[in-house]
Amino acid sequence: MKHILLVLCAALIALNTYAQPDLKKAAKSVFTLKTFDTDGNMLSSTNGVFIGTGGEAISNLEAFNGASKAIIIDSQGKEYAVECILGANDMYDVIKFRVATKRSTAMPVSTDTLTGGAKAGSTVWLVPYSAKKTPEKIEGKVSKAELFLSKYTYYTIDMEVPDNTVGCPFINDKGEIVGILQQPAQTHSSTSYAVSAKFAADMQMKGLSINDKALRNIKIKKDLPDDISQAILTLFMAANAADSTAYKEVVDDFIKKFPNATDGYTARAQLNVNINKFDDAAHDMEQAIKVADKKDDAHYNYARIIFQKEINKNSVSYPKWSLDKAAEEAETAFKINPIPVYKQLKGQILYAKKDYDDAYNTYKELIADGNKTADIYYEAAKCREAAGDTATMLSLLDSAVNTFDKPYLKAAAPYILVRAQALIATGKYRQAVMDFNEYEALMPTSVNDNFYYIRSQAEVEGRMFQQAINDLKKAISMNPANTLYHAEKASIEVRVGLYDEAMASAKECIRLDAEYSDGYLFLGLAQCLKGNKTEGTANLQKAKELGDPQAQSLIDQYSK
């Protein structure tokens, strides 16, 4: 009987030993984390744990807020820099990052989707940072295991939090990480909280992560998404950010991570063009063509970059590039894959070369092939305008506007405005006013004082005088200090016999600028027409003294 009891005791001891994780082994994955600002001042000191053999680790996000640099000190006392951020979530205060080490000792993260690796009532162990020694055993009991986002667990643990252990991992009896200790609400509390380690481990960068507020507050480099389509989105978003240095870093990282994708080379080529490094840009585009699966797209982008350089930086010589070279690249792209946009680019290049007939014929071919879009009609119209063929130009602008159905949407507005301006240039003023009216209805928040002034000029030429006066009133309400608007209004009011109104407009013009001759000219003319020739001719004389060329003939007419 005694022998049996001894065997049972030994079995129980063995069972209890087996049910506890190897803390010494687990401690090799835990490290101290320190973060610093741009001046090198330490912001925070916390803990973290390796979850991957390539330096992948997780910790608390709060420590990284405003950080420009971060280091870790592993269980052997060795220091390594944090290389890049892999994901973050401010709601649950967790961050995932990679440390610049060739190999890291990692603990496995529990993949249990039901409990996260520790259910309510189970025992968990906190593994603190412990340099070169076995850590003290710190046990806790899970009182709550609450599910969030359908597959992750938030733990409430009955255990007083030891000092300096925030960010340390909780492990289960299998030695798996189940959670990361969070900052307690109050010191020496008997209750601790931990967020699922799997949640932190599953975080990854997305294309729009670059706009994430939590990540923007961290100045340490962010990793690109592993999915190339998401990485391309990141590249696009970074290009529109204000930080050009950060964008260049993203571009270089993209090329390093996706060496067979053309997007990175094209982006870097554009950056090199911006700083006049045309040889480097050419090399990048040649590499893009070499690695491209879609050669046509690479040739098209090369044509576009050369074209933009020749238009925007034509004063900076680079003999290898020219508009002819750009046209050749666009033509090559079209031969590989006859996409209309490639031929359209060629048309734009020919127009820039002032080969207006060739450019027009290029657009005619596109239209004949069924590409009857507003922008192609518009570009063809520009070619005919440059060639002096105003009739065809107006016909093409009509076609551009007619690609839109009535009632027009805002997309039609630019073409309607261009046609209005073309109608003015060809003396069709009333038709121009109709287009201006249509544009105003479509873009009420975009029209400004200059718009109303231009329309008033068309209305005057079309003998629509009251409409012109109304438009000048609108222009003045938007920009009351513009003397030209007051003078023009006075001119029209004189023309239609509104002499009192003309004198008021002219006096306001003079008040704004006593050296502006038009104010005196129209004040004097209105006074003379009203019968007050003495004061009128005096004001006309003042206009003459200020250099107005019309004043003398009016003085001669009204001083008799």
C-alpha cells in the first residue's frame, strides 16, 4: 500500500511538472524595448517578445508614440535596432515590428481561435524580461476570456502586475504566447489585462496604412505590404504625401521588395527627373522595360516621362531624350498592344512638336476607331485651332460637349467652358453666353469674379446690357476693390443712359484709385451727357492728364 502511494505521489509531481511551461526557455524570447525622439531623448522603456525567427516581435504601441528610433536589449544583453514597423492598432495598444537581427529566438503564438490559448479558469504565466537567468515564476488565473473581432481574445487575469512588466507575454501550459500584458489602470491592482497575441501577430500593413494616425505618429520606417497590389497602393498614397524624403524611401523599399515590378522603377525615374538626374531616370526606365510582364505599359510610361521632361524642363538639355524619342516609345507601346491611350499620348506629343496636322490625323484615327470621347474631341479641336481652322475647331468642341447627355453632369463643365471661350473668339457672343450660363449652373461654387467679368464682356458684345450690368455687380460683390469692374459697369451704364448710376460707379472707381483715368473719363462723360458740361469737361481733362487716349476727343465734343 505504501508503495502504491509513493507511485501516485510521484505521478502527481510529474503531472504538475509537465503542466508548467519551461520559463527559462520562454525568457529567451523576451526583451527590453526603449524608444527615442528625434533628439535622442528616451521616450519610453517597456518590454516585448519575439514571435518570429527573422526578428518579428510584438509589444505595446504607446511606447512608440512620437518615436524616431527604437532599440531592444535581448535576454543575452545584446542590443539591436528596430528596423521597421509591420502593423499597429491604437484601440488595443499593440504594435508589430521587425528587429535588425539575423536570427531571433521566438516563442510560438497560440492559434486557438476559440479561447486564444487560455480559457476562463485556466492558469497562465507572465514571462518578464530576465537577462541570462531563469525568471521568477509569476502565475495568474484567467477570470474572463472575452472574444473580439470574432476570433481574438481579451483576457482579464487575477494577478497583481509586477513593476516593469508591461509588454511582457502571458504563456499557457504549452509554452504558447496567449496575450500581451497591457498598462494597468492603477498600480498594485489585483487585476491584469492582456490582449490576444494572435491579434498582434496577425496585423499587417495595407495599402492605406500610410494614412493610419497611429502609424503617422511613429517616425520609424514602415514596412511595405507583402501583397503587391497593396504595396502599389502604398506607393501611390506616399506620392501624394508632403514628405518627399519619406516617399523616396518607400520607392527604394518597393524596388528592393518587388524587383520585377515596374511601378518602383517608374516612380524612381520620375523622382530622378525632378532633380535633373536624367541618366539615372533613363536607366530606371530601361530596367522597367526589361523586367516588365507588360512591355507596352513600360514603354508607355517611358514615353510619358520623356514627354513631361521635354515640356516642363526643356531648358535643361539631355540629348538622349526628345519629343521624337517620346513619340517612338508611345508608338512602340501601341504596336505591342493597341490601347487608345497610347495613341492619344502620341497625339499629344505631336501637338507639342507643333506637328498639328499629324497630331490631328492621329486623333481622327482614334475617333474613326470608335474612341469618341470628350477629351479626344477636345485635343483634336486644339490641333485645328492651332492650324487656323476655326470652323472645324468649333465642330469638334460641339462633338466633345455632345458626348454628354442633357441634363449635363459636372464632367461636361470643362468642355462647355472651353467652347464658350472659343465662341467668343469667333464672335458668337450670344451662344457663348448660353454656354457660360450652363457652366455656372453646373459649377456654382467654382465661379469667381473673373468668370462674371468675362461673361459680362460677351454680354456687352451680344447687346445683352442688363445681363452685363448684373454680372459686373456679382463680380464687384466678390472683389469690391477691383477698379476695372467699377469702370466697366460705369461704361455700360453710360451706354444705356443710366447716367446717375454711371456717375456713382465712376466715383467709387475714383475712391478706390485716384490715379486710375477711367474713373474720371466715365464720370466726366456721364456728367456731360446729363447736362453738367462744366464739371464733366473738368473730369475729362483730369482723365487726359492721367494719360487716357479717349479724353481729348470727348473734351473737344462737349466743350463747344
